[in-house]
Amino acid sequence: PQMASRPVVQAIHAPGDPLAGLRVPVAGFDMSDSSPSVSRLPQSVGAQSHGILRELGYDEDDIARMQAAGAVN
């Protein structure tokens, strides 16, 4: 009943995007002047992989090999 009475899960509105209609959780409470809402698309899978691998010490050749092997995006 609580889930039905509050907009805890909202659909992504992005016509033409593969994520259109995907339902995602938002905060289950309201702030003083606004309600939680989905305002933009989530990042694609692997969007930060390159930067994280660099921070872990992998060089460009290592990352390219991992990408070629399908281990990372």
C-alpha cells in the first residue's frame, strides 16, 4: 500500500531511447518544496570503466586488450 500511495518508482520519459519506459526507484519522501523525480537518463553501462581502470593503474594498452577481449566496455 505504501508503494502505491507514493511515487517511489517512476518511469524514464525519453521518447526514442531504448530506456524509455524503464521504471527506476526515486526517494520515497518529499522535500519541503519539491518531490523526487527522474530528471535525466542514467549513464550507459561502462561509462566510467576507462577512468576507473586508469585510476587502478592500467595503461591504454591494457585497457584496449580488455576491451578487445570483451572484459570491459
